[in-house]
Amino acid sequence: MGSDDLFKKRKLARKQRKYEYRNPKTNSFLIVTEGERTEPLYFKGLQKLIEEKIGGNIEVVEVPEIVIRGEGCGTGRLIEITERIVKEARNFYQNIWVVFDKDDFEDFDQAVAAGQRKGYKIAWSNQSFEYWLYLHFSYSDSALHREEWNEKLSEIFRKYQLGEQKYKKNYEDIYQMVDIYDGVNTAIKHAKRRMADYEKDKKKPSEYDPGTTVYQLVEELKGYLDEK
């Protein structure tokens, strides 16, 4: 019994050291998205611009570390996966963002609340991330199904001759495509206008359709591009 206890104590000590020695990583972002294509591709486009700008600026001490994970799962499960990623990471991330849509998930509000309780920042969209993309071109407060937002984006892509002139979820340069005509700043402005009436204490995210807080994450990241 004595040797078994000693083995258990040593195993526990090794496990504790594993987490104690993880370094706090300032200027870092972990972005975990529900979608496997559009969302991660969008943020990777922004990440690339940040690295290109700051990487060539000798006055900046450190390029921000941005880790993007597209998991392809539902809302509640996404919070669990994010927690696992955080625990297994070698560094402590300063900013942890979880990006997901309402779609038809019934646990949408619960997932938003669960993530916030864990200290994560939540970039949610009701109904879908495509509403956020639409705001790059025009303002709308119409409650539409996600398929209707896809159709509206296809109309825009035809109008501006973007990509294959229809909206698809696998454009690797989606960020650059929707940023045409200063689209990202336009989307931030439109999202703030829409969310100005959002009352956190009275409205649940599922009840605010359409709505999106993705602009909060984009604004944080875009700050690196806007710095002189």
C-alpha cells in the first residue's frame, strides 16, 4: 500500500507541475468556432493581415499569438471543447473567444451563459454568421432564416462579382472579399447600430433576431491593424 500511495503522489505532483509551468501568454487569442469553414477562414484572413503588418514593424515587441480552431459542433459541446483546449494548452491565453450561431440549437442561451461563467468571451450570431457577413454591405434588422441570409449574400456576390458570383462557405479569402469598400468597418458600424437596443438583462440572445456580437472580437483584432 505504501508504494502505491507514493506512486499516486508522484503522478499527482507531475500533473500539477504540468499546469504550474504553463506560461501566461500576454497579447494572445484563442478563437474556437462552431463552423469548420467560413468562420475560421474569415478570422485567418484577419490574422494574416495582422502578422504581415506587425511582423514588419520593428517598434512592436511581439506579434500577437492568434490560435484559431474550427470544431464543427453544436453550441453546448463547443464550450466543453474550448475548456478542454484551454486545459491542454501549453500557455494561458489572455483572450479566449468562442464563436457560434443560434441556428436551430435549443441550448443556445445556455451555451452563451455557460461560456461567460467560465470567463470566455462569446461572439454569437442569431441566426447565423452570414448575418454578420451581410452587414459588411448593408444594414438590416429583418429576422430571416439563415438560408435567406445565404441567398442575400449570393445576390451581393453577383452584384460585386465576388468569387464565383455566389456565396459559398469555403472561400479562403472571404475576409478580403467582404472587406471590399471598407466592408469590415461598415459591418462594425452596422452591428453596433443593431445591438444598441439589446438589453442583456431583459433579452436573451435567442430572442434578439437578428443580432450579433462578432463585431466585438473583430474590433479587438482590428485594433492591431489600426495602430499607427
